[in-house]
Amino acid sequence: MPASETVEAEGHLIDSGVLSGIMDKIIEVRASYEILSFDIGRTNDDASRIRMKVSAPDGGSLADLLQQLTTFGCHAVKEKDVVVKPAEKDRCVPDDFYSTTNHRTYVRLGGDWVEVERQRMDAVIVVAGGRAECRKLRDVKAGESVVCGHRGIKVTPEFRERDRLGFAFMSNDVSSERRVEGVVSRIADMMRQVKESGGRIAVVAGPVVVHTGGVEHFSELIRLGYVNVVLAGNALAVHDIEYSLSGTSLGIDLIAGAAVEQGHRNHMAAINTINRAGGIHQAVESGVLKSGVMYECVTHGVNYVLAGSIRDDGPLPDTLMDLTEAQDKYAAALGDNVQLVLMLSSMLHSIGVGNMLPSWVRVVCVDINPAVVTKLSDRGSMQTVGVVTDVGLFLHHLAKRLE
């Protein structure tokens, strides 16, 4: 039997493309819609509101459609409380669990809309004591109440096109045909705004920062107070320390641009030196390590998390080789009022961090490879804007601008 439901959505529906997305999805599944009311915002800051009747061939098709429309911010007008079911055992939830997006989400509990805490994509929602929070599947315990289906869920997509956060100076189209200086100027302004408002800035960095001669410029950002958290792999720290101790990165003299004799052993020598000192902090305190990104982090009290992988040499004593622990440390660092994330030439860590972020946290991804930014967007981090350029050159301009 045909089935229908009245739904509504609110926000900057037209210029953000959300309205066309809603209608396209309805037509795509061979359903139909009837607009009952449409209030268009009169000013740039006013939201629009739409109410429509959605019809599908049967109840099952309608339920599937409504679940898909939830991502666009649609929810039923005659809303009921959210459906929760107990987890049957640790790390295992009912088959119809709701999988979260990175957009701000609310669930209806006892007739009231409650905002979901610790918002992130690819998680489930656990309800307890009148509160709701995102939880990784591995962290769910037997008997906990897990949100299922689509009823009683409201999603509020971010609308970057309205430039509510001063972030619409670039689209998420990836192009190298932009003047780096102009882009850097806007990013520097954003960093100042975040710092002045009491927000925090996280930097995700790969070893290319060292290879391209960006160490001193990155260090200057730390000294200026524009870096609050550094998230990276073992390689960034190793090559940064190698450069500090030997003046090379992967055995290449960065000034001469040529390999040095026996330079291939320098990164292992750097690891050995830190091992002897007992760790990065101890190396700084004992005077063994006197410059570089890791030195500045320790000296200026900047929190850093190093997540290891199977390819790591050493690794350094500070590197976390337990993947679950490293992910949890990353998430904790990002949850501490981080409002802007700067990703510098690290595909693996950038994508991982993107999966942890809610959509209202601004993200700038700098990479010489346009595919890195594209992959971030394809995986749902649509708030990412890309700067396709050499990361060393970018850091040079950024540090100069912030000085």
C-alpha cells in the first residue's frame, strides 16, 4: 500500500544545495513530494523552512527514504521519541543501528530534543541518563541503549556557503591555479580570529614538512602561539630530530640539496639518541635536542600525539604503537575546543583526523597532491578546503604573514 509522511527541514536550504539534494533523493528512489509550505529567508542570515509531504509505494520504501533524508536535515513533523535498543554484547549493536554523520545531531528523548555529544561520523549513538553521545563501535558495552532506525533524529548540516565562519573564500574544488599569497592571507586571518576567541588550533603534519624545508617556519608558528596541538606519525618527529641533530632529512642535506656520506643512517642515529635520553621531553630537558618542531612543542607546552604504523623505524619512545590508544588520544586532543585544523601533507593522518571531526570545525588541507583533498571530501569531510602547493612554501608565507 502507498505510504506517506510529512517532513520538514530548516536552514540555508537553497544556496547550500540542500533543497536540491532532498528533491533529487526523493526522485532517485521513485517517490514523490508535495510542498505544503516554504518560507524563504529574507536576509543573508535568515534560515529557510520547508514542509513537504513525501510519498512512496510502500511503507518499507518510505522508511528507507526517510532514513536517507535525515542526512539532509529532514525530520518528521509528527515526531516521536527516538527508538533505542540494548546492545546484545560488547562491540555489537542491533542491525538497524543509526550510523552518524559529522553534522550536528539531535535525538528526541521524553519529548525534548537533546544534542548528541562528541559528534563524529561513522559512530553509533548511545543514550543514558537523559544524555546522548557518539560512541565508536568498539567502545559499546553489552546492555547499553543504542539509537536505531531514523525516528526521533534531527540532523543540522553545516552551510559553509553562507560564510558564517568566514570560511567561504574557497570552494572545496581542488585547484593549483590560485595565488598562494592570497589564500595564506585569509588562512592567517582565520587563525588570528580563532586565537583571539580562545579557540584552539590543531596541526596534522607529515614528514614532508621537514623534507621541504618547513621546520623553521612551523617552529615559528609554535613560538607565536598559533599551534596548540600537533598530531603526527613517528616519521615527522624522527626526521625533525634528524634535521636538528645532523642537518639532514632522510640523509639529504636540505641546504645543499644533496645526499651526504653515510647519510642513510642519520635517521636511525636520531632514534638512538632519543632512546638514550629516554624520550623527546628528556632529550630537550638534558640539552640533547636544541631546535626543531618537537623541541618547540616541548619548550612551549604544546600537546603532541605521535601515532605509529607498521612501517616505522624504531619507533621513538614517545610514539604510540597501540592503534586504539593512538586514536583515543587523537580524539581527546581534538575535542578540547579545537576550532581549526591545519593539515600539512599527510594523507593517512589527515583522513584519520577528518573522520574524527564534527562538520563545524574548519579544516584546511595543504598538499602538493590534489588527490589528498579530494579523498577527504569523498569520505565526508566536506568542510575541507584545499591549498595545492608545496607545504614548505606555504609555511614560509604563513609564518611571515602571522609575524
